Amino acid sequence: MKNTIPCLLLLAALSPVWANSSFQCDNYLQGGMIWTQQNPVILTYCDQFGLLPLTEVAAPSGGSGGGPVYQWAFSLDGAFWQPITVSAGQQRDLIPGSALLNFMLAAGMDYSQSTWFRRGVKRPECDDYVFSNIVEFRVFHQVSGPGQFRSVWEYCNDQNGLNASYFHTGNPNSVNPSGGDQPYEFQWQFSTDQVNWSNYSTTELPDLFITPGTIGYYRRGVKPAGSPCEYAFSNTIAISNVIPFELNLALDHPDCSDENTGRITVIDLSGNSPEILNSIAYSIDGGNSWQYSPVFDHLTAGFYTVQTQNKCSCPNGYSWCTAEAELTAAPA
């Protein structure tokens, strides 16, 4: 009997440890992954987002004990987290429903502002949650004004191009992009017909090249950098790179029976495109009246001087280009 009491005391001392051992916390080591295996996950939107189902792609792992207890949380600034206390916030996957959306809106969620989500998980015998990766619904705000440039410019047989800043800096009609999220990203486009556009440069103010003798068109798109927003485009810049004119006149003489059938067609021997020729004003009456067609018809017999409003002696500035011709009536 002397040896029995110490044994009983020893068993009594050990029994509380055995009784509580099943309640010790051996929590998860990894909180699992949501949406993808990346952290963070960034879903981008323009101006507003729509909440999507956030589903598990990798289960929590590590530790041992009871099954998972879930608690979703959200943040409106990426730093301060709030628990989602409706039942949808205690599920493995976060599935949008009316109760969840009403809760989120009441808690301050705004579809036009970025919002973050993550899922906590723990074993029931543990106090602390282990968190998954973060899913961000990132909202970019589109620019409110794409900016504006000088819209028309003509220059003379230039092989080097003009920097776009020339159409912007110091131009009283120019306006910088405004509104939306900065920094901006840019996309210049080029066209020969203002219908079909091709990407040209992503520089804010690149050099703009036009083949001599042609008209080309540029416009600049702008949007928040890295956003899914569409580019908002500026006005179109029309640039004429004019080769100095070398005028010649093609004559169709009037006949005797109808002296109003004469025609003079202005021909440029320098190689300017038809678009250039049709963009220039012409006069056959000393500058009293002007037309944009290089063809003068319904003329009687007589001596005519045709002049154009264009550079004929660049780079020395504007001068009148003239050519003379005499229409004579065909013999009877």
C-alpha cells in the first residue's frame, strides 16, 4: 500500500494534459490559393468593376486537426481588412448573391473604386486565421479629355520630320490630356485617308514624318497606363509636306462654234500627290476668286494667268506660283 499512493498522485497529475491534448492548435501552414496560383491576383477594369465568384484553386495545407473554418475579408484601401460577416463570407468560395452584395455596399464598397479580397482559414481548435493570396479588383479611371493639337500644318519638302511638340507647345489651341488616373500611356496612329489607322509610336511627343509631296494624318491616343481602357484620341493633325511647285498648264482650246468650251488644267511637275493639288487654292482672275480644283473650264479664247496659294520657293517663305497660257479658238 505504501507504493500505491505515489502512483495515484502521478496519474492524477498527468491526466489533465492528456485530456487537453486533443484541443491543442496545429493550424494550417498555407491558406490555399484563390482564382490562380499567383499572389496577388490583379483583375483590371475601366471605370467600374463587377464582383465575380472567387473560387479555390488550391486547398489549405499543413498542420493537423479539425476541418477548415473559413472567413473571407475585404479591404477598400489594400491595408485595412474587414470581415464579411454574412454567411457567404464563411464558405470555401465567395459566391456573389444578393445578401453578399447588399452587405458589401452597406460596408462602403463602390464599384468605381478598387477593392481587395482574401480568405482566412483555420482549424476549429485554433484562434488565428491563415490567409490565402489576395485578389484585387483594380479600377482605372479613363481620361476625361484626350488633349488637343494644332490641327493643320503645311511645310516644305522636309526629309527629317517635325516633333509633335511643335504642334503642341506654344499653340494657343493645344490642350494637355486631363482627368483619369495618371501616369498616362500613349499610342500615336498614322493614316493616309483618315479611315484606316496604323499604330505609329508610344512616345508622348514623337517625330512625325510625312513623305514629301503627300498629306498624312496623325492622332494621339491616351489612357491610364496599364489599364484595359480604350484609347481616347485627340483631334487629327493633317500635315502637308509640299514639294515646291513647278506649274504647267494643259490646254483644251475652244472651237469656233462654242467659244465657252476652253479648259485649262493645272499640272504640277514636281511630283506632289493629287491630295496636295486638291488642297491648294487656285485663281485665274488675279486673286479675286479662288477654287480648290486645278481645272478651269467654260473658258473663252484669251490670255490667262493662273496662280496658286502655295510655297514655290521654300524654305524662303510663301510666294505666288504662277503660270501663263493663251487659249486660241480653233479655226473654222
